[in-house]
Amino acid sequence: MSRVHDFEKVQTLMTQTPDLLDRLASLVDQATRAGADAADAVVAQSRGLEVAYRMGERESLERAESMDLGLRVFVGDRTASVASGDLSEKTLAALVERAVAMAKAAPPDPSVLLATADQISDGSMPPGLDLVGPGEPSPEELSEMAKAAEAAMLEVSGVTNSEGAGASWGRTDIALATTNGFTGAYGRTSAGFSSTAIAERDGLMERDYDYSSATHMSDLAAAELVGRTAGQRAVRRLGAKRVKSQAVPVVFEQRLAGGLLRSLSSAINGAAIARGVSFLKDKMGEQLFQPGVTIIDDPLRPRGMASRPFDAEGLPVSAFEFIQDGVLQAWVMDLRSAGKLGLESNGRASRGIGSPPSPAVSNLDMQPGTVAPKAMIAEIEDGFYVTELIGHGADIATGDYSRGASGFWIENGEITHPVNELTIASNLKGMFLALTPANDLVRRGSVNAPTVRIDGMTIAGQ
């Protein structure tokens, strides 16, 4: 299956970034001539390849290319955003007229602003960011990765079936121009693969998976290791038992713990704070975590999965400790949310092609603690080691947290039998304060945390 959109034009523009930036600058100038007071325009060009294998046979091979443009115009304190996948001069001329007409009819919002000339980045690429891997893999290369992962998975004793293995690669190029003088562009590649195993014993089946992702293919884990790990994880879940409802320490496996950071980032998002819909809206400068806990967002991490040289409004970016020694230091802000809060943006604007900017983190990490996961578990008499979570379960307005979970029971400091069909519940405010990070931080994506222990959570079982 393949979806190709104006492929030759996409390929040409990808190799002619200066020409593309000139076209964007011309477009925002055209918007001001049509009656806008200010404007910005963004183009995202992408291409990608994905393969899927199951039981040794290739099930699918998909390739996609796309190019989309977004235009935002300002008329006084009114604004409108439009988007198109057609960059022809005729279409763009009509797009400009439509955007200006929409802005004139939009409700006023004094907090929607374009960055001033003294706020913008110079648009240059910081040295060493290294976001684009060399070349594009062939379908055969990706196929071999998926095939090797699944083969290693099926060799694990106890694995009886496969839900498949897949591998993918993609590249996205982004260019932004504004009437305040900003122009900038950057590209980023991504690659990854995964494998999902089914194990069976005495008529009961369990599934589990493993994966690897990176900006550069050379940074991926070995396909055989990922497949073997997926199989082993599925097998060790066989024979799961139920446990009674109780309050115990809960240990979140490293690859799940980043979900707690996602809940935190939503709760300190400037847009939520400005609307008053976050349980942390009055907690600036307060102790949210234990002393020693640090949470950093770093958009300039070399080869980071969400790294970028500037934000979606053309502002410069830098690493920032949102949680420092357990204390909340700032909200995640773009220009609009900062304006509503009477503050300044910290360069966290993100943007979809057809939508205005909004606040978002980039590469968010909880820094590792000093204790190893094994030592952390050794101190627990009875507890729950979580390896899978089901559902969303976090209410950002109240902080209430409830999710379906499965994993392993901890007895006398040792991981023992698998358990399933449980629900874990608490409130994020108390969970953050009771959280202890281990020393095993591994970056698997853009939001990462080490294994964490949270005491006093409620387990709803049988």
C-alpha cells in the first residue's frame, strides 16, 4: 500500500530549503498586503516507510510522502489559521484571502500574539544537534529487522504465536517564516521496530512486547534482542494470580514510569493553568516531589526524539528544570498562555499544520536517583511491580489516578508470581510526593523516567 502526494515536488523542496523559506517569506508578505497586520507560515514535508511481518511472512509494506502548509494571520487582536496540501500559487493566493476574511470575523483575543523581533531566534541549527540520520533504508533493510526480531521471539520456549513485528523509518522537514523577520528550517529522522509475542500454557495465553526507537538507525537496539525480550516477557506472565485489595508500595517499571511525567506535563501546561483546570494551578514554587527529584525538558539534546533548534513560534529554546530539587519552577508556556498568565514564554510552543501554537514539552526526563531497582524492591515486604497499564486514568483537573494494571507481586523483597486484573488508584499530588526514582534511566522516546517506587497506593483486586 502506498500514499504518494505530489512526490516530485516534495523531493525537490526537500533539497531546496532556501527556496522554500523564500516562498514562505513571500507568502506572509502577501498576507499583509491582503489586509493582515502580521502572519506566519509553516511547511511540513515528510516521507516514511513501514513494514510488518507475522509468522515469517511480510504482511504489509507501506510508503507515504506528504507536504502540507499552514498559514496564520493576525488582524488586530483577531486571528485565524488555515492549511493546505497544495502549494500552487493559485491555491495559496486563495488561502491568503480566506485566512484574512476568517480573521476579521473571528472573536478578539488580545493574548494571541506574534513574537516580537527581539524575542525571535536567529533560526540557525545549534552544532551537534545531529537530528538527521544518514540515508534512507531500503524496504529490504527494514524487512530484515522485523523478520529477525520475530524469529528471535518465536525461538523463546513457551512462545506459541506472534502478533507480528514491524519496522519503520521516516523523515520530517519543517520550515517556518514570520512577518517579524524570522525564518528557519530543520529536519529530523526517526526509526524503530517492535515485536509482540503470545505465550500459552494450560490453555491460557498472555502477550507482551518490546521495542526500540531512535532518530538514527545506528542507535537502535539489536533486532534479535528486542524479539527475544518480547518473547521472554510474554512467557513470564503465564500463571498470573489475583491478589486481595490493599494499600501497598507500587513499583512502576522503567518503560512505564514516563507516563507519570506525561501527566505532570499536562498538569503544568500553561494553557490548562490559564483556564484553571489543573490540580496544580496554585502550586507554583511548592514542593511537588521529594527533595533531590529533578525533571528536565531539553529540546537541544543531541539526537533527541523531540529535539528542535527553535520552537513553533520562532523563539529560541534551551534546557529547563521544571522540577528542581522537588520544587515546581515554571509552567510549560507558549506566547499565548504566557500572555494570559502575565508571564513570558519559555520557548515551548508546538504546532500542528492547521492549528495555532500550543504549549508542549520536548525531551522530558526525570533524572535518575541513587538506588538500583533491585535494592528498591528488596525493601518491600508486600508490593506490586507494574509492567503493563491499561487506559488513561489520570484526571488533570482533580489529580485522581486510576488505571488497570498487571505485573508481578513482590514478597519479602523478591519478585514472585505474575498478577493481573488489578486496578491501582491514588491521587497524583500524593503520588508525586511519595515517589522515589531508581538509577536506571534509559531513553526510549521523548519522555522518560527511571523505575519509580510510590508508597501507599491502593490495589483493587479480588
